[in-house]
Amino acid sequence: MAMAAADIEALIVAAIPDATVEITDLAGDGDHYAATVISESFRGMSRIAQQRAVYAALGGRMGGVLHALQLTTAIPT
Amino acid sequence: MTDPVHARISDIVSSHDVVLFMKGTPLFPQCGFSSRAVAILERLGAPFESVDVLQDQEIRQGIKGFSDWPTIPQLYVKGEFLGGSDIMMEMYEAGELQKLLTDEGVIATN
């Protein structure tokens, strides 16, 4: 199973509206992605909390439909 | 009411200073993310207990709820959930993982 990069981005932005999302299809197979999510809303959150926010945005797809997502979260500089 | 699988996991993470829940074994990781997590710990010279979730379906499912984290690998240090391989890599690159493991007495100071 796989997900389109645009769908991943849309889910993240729907939950974290100010997020800047950059997605790279690592293997070109629509199944292994790297995502960088930058949002002011991450300020004051631990790395774990930031990543949980993104996983929550993906609504349970992570580890299921979406097999591999290398995730980097950051606060705008 | 204690979930028996959560009780098992709790027992594992409290019995070892560093525990890595992974797919495969340190010698034969079955996933790139698990492989990366092992490489980081080995680079830091940190002894760790590994749990192959592919050999234990109960733990494979249970760990996700226990940690409130949807993916494998997962790292625990002194019973505390630290994160997955992306967080391990960020902490490693920032020197934070080495500092934490040193502060916790897991690896010796240089």
C-alpha cells in the first residue's frame, strides 16, 4: 500500500495549518518518504511531542498505510 | 487493571538501562530505521538490550500503545521513552544522546 506525497502534506497542513511541509519520495515507490515539518506551534514542545503532533495529523496511517516516513520537525528560525 | 502486555514491556524497560525495540536483531536488522538506530548506539559504544518485535507479535502491537508511538524502532533509556530513529539521529548529531547516556552512567566519559 502507498500514499501520495500530496495526500500526506494535505493531512499535515489540515491539522497544523501554519506548517511548512517538504516531502521527498526517497525510493520513488510512493512508500518511503522523508518529511520536514516546520511550524511555530512546535515551540516549547519536546521532539517527541512535535513528532506525535505530526503522527496525530496522519490519523493512524503511520505504521499502517504509510510504512516509512523519516520525520524531521523544527521551529521556524 | 493492568494490561499484561504493558506489564511485560514495563518489566523489560525497567530491567535494562538501554532497551531498543526493533525489527530484527542488531546483527541482522530487518528495516533501515532499526539498522540506523543500532548503528547510532554502537557508534556511541552504548551497551543495549534489543527486543525483536518481529518475533513477538504481542509486544509489536503493545509497544505502540505503551509508548503512544506508532512506529518501530523505539528507544528507552532508564525506563524513559526517548523516541524513534529520527529523534535518535537528531540527538546524536546534536551531541545530546552522548551527553544523556553519559549522564545516566551508560557510557563512560571521554
